[in-house]
Amino acid sequence: IGIASNYNFLGEGEKARLTLQLLKDNALNYINVRQAINATAISYLFDGDIPSAIDQIKKNLLIALEHDDIGNISGDYALLGNFYLETKEYEKSLANFNRSIQAINESGYQPGLVNNSQSTHYFNLGKLYAAKGEFRRADQAVAIVEEAANIHKNPNQIALSHQLQGIVALHNKDYQEAIN
């Protein structure tokens, strides 16, 4: 993965993906295969090829579904949601964000993990609403993420809250608020 990353930084995406194919071909388990596929998606992103990156994450999702790997199922759906957000395919983005949180909600995971996932879900929704210019809904998502961060005193949630506030402000062209 490190060698492939270096090729990506050099602008040699095809060499990166060939290197990652070697990792995939020699993988010891499905987690190594997923790592190779994820790194391949990143390589496509370096090349500006979001549709090919999406195809790679869909492959990872199939592997996660096959192994009933709830954490990675949720993560793959969230990644797809973010990639579709970048391509302005908002309905696909929303559908994948919702599938991501649904996987967690139905998982039976401990409440703390579910609560953290809820914050991440509202963070993603806030980005989506801001990109769509739905600032009232974006602000509601900010409030939910901020409230969870304050209740739990979780530094990662606090950082997400601030980041989301900045993203919403940028989309609203309130640059001083984004800086703050």
C-alpha cells in the first residue's frame, strides 16, 4: 500500500493499481483483499476518476456483506455516500448514508458505538444538506452533532461538530464563520 501510495503521489496511478493487484492476488484473508481494493479506490481518486473509485468500494461492500462484517458494511455505504456527494448525485448519497446508519442501528452493537455512529450520520447529512443549499436542515444536523459532542465530551465528536459548522458556513458563503 505504501509503494502504491508513492506511485499515486508521483502521478503514476496505473503502476499503483498494478502494485495493489499483487497485494490482492497474494492476500492472506478477506481483510487484506479489502485493503487492496480500498487503496485501489484511493488511487482512482488521485486520478480524479470517482466512478471507478465507486466501483471499487462496491466490490468491498460485496465482500463485507458476504462476511456479515457490519462495521465495514456501514463504512462502505458511508464512503459511497461521500463519493456520490462529490459527484452531486444527492439522492444516491442520501440513500447510502441511510443504509450506513441502518446497518449500525440493526447491528445490536453497544449503545455507545451506536451513538457515535449517529453523530457521524448527522455529520454526513449536514454536509449533504449544505451542498444542496438546504441550510435550515444543515443547521439542524450541526445542532445534533454539537449536542452529542457536548453531552459525551468526546474530542472526536467536538472536532466533527466544528468541521461541520465550517463546511456549512463555506457553502453558505459565510467565510468569516468558516474561519472561526
